[in-house]
Amino acid sequence: MRTIKQFPFFLALIVLLIFGVKQSAFAQRFCYVDVDYILNKIPEYGAAQETIDQLSAEWQAEIEKKYDEIEMLYKEYQRIQVLLTEEMRRKEEEKIVNAEKAAKAYQKQKFGYEGDLFKKRQELVKPIQDRVYEAIEKFAKEKRYDIIFDKSSGLTLLFTTKTYDKSNDILKELNIPVSN
């Protein structure tokens, strides 16, 4: 008899536990921000991007000039090849190959992984990005958000409402004027 009387109590306890777990799963607070939008509103970021774009264009022009010179060397070699001795041909071919190696090495130095462009981007852009991420983290902690998505990254948000967009709040956190 005792077990029958306890059954509603245990059933009620199980239902409350399930309901409580279910409620806590749905109680997570989330929002999204558009980091690209935020960065583009920061004047220093635009200046940094402009500097990086300018350096990139200069270096690309230098690389193209090097490859044009290699092409000229090759055309000249083809033009005079029949007049050269075997040793002279080998030296000219070696000269072209070395010029190509030097051009590729220069290109890698400027644009390769951890090359000059990467380092310049780290120097100019990363501190700004760090400020934005720190502001997002501070905002999340103050407003008690569990998850903040970045709309501008590879994350695909098929539908959003402005209610959950907190990009302007992050700009305010960074003391950047917000224009609507």
C-alpha cells in the first residue's frame, strides 16, 4: 500500500525534473552580431585596410615586374638559342630558372603564410579585432548572453530579426557613434 501512495509523489518529482531540465535548455540567451559591420564602422580599421591594400598592390606590381623580366629573358633566350653553344645555353637556362626561383621566393616572402602581408595585418588589424572581441565578451557577460553568433562569418543565418542583432550595442561599447 505504501508504494502506491508514493507513486504520485515520484511521478510528480520526475515530471518536475524533466520540466526543469527542459526549461533550462530553452533558457539560453543568444543574439548575433555582424563583426564586418562593426569593423567597418571603426575608422582605424578602414585606415589599416587601406594601408594593407596599398602594400599588397605595390608588392603585386613588383612581382608582376619580376615575372615580366623573366618572360623577356625567356623570349630572348628562344631568339638566340640556335646561336649559342651548349654551355652558353645551359648558363642562360640557369639564369632564367634562378630568376624564377627568386621571384617565387619574393612572392612567398610577401604573400606567403606568415609573410610580410600577414605580419602587417597582424600589426594593424589584429589589435582592432581584439578590441571588438573584448567588447563582445564584455557585452555578453554584462547582458548574460550564453551564445553570440557572428553573422558575417561562415555561419549561415537563414532568417534573423533585428531584435537579436546586437551589433550597434557592441559599437556603443566601443564608443563608436551609431547611425541608423
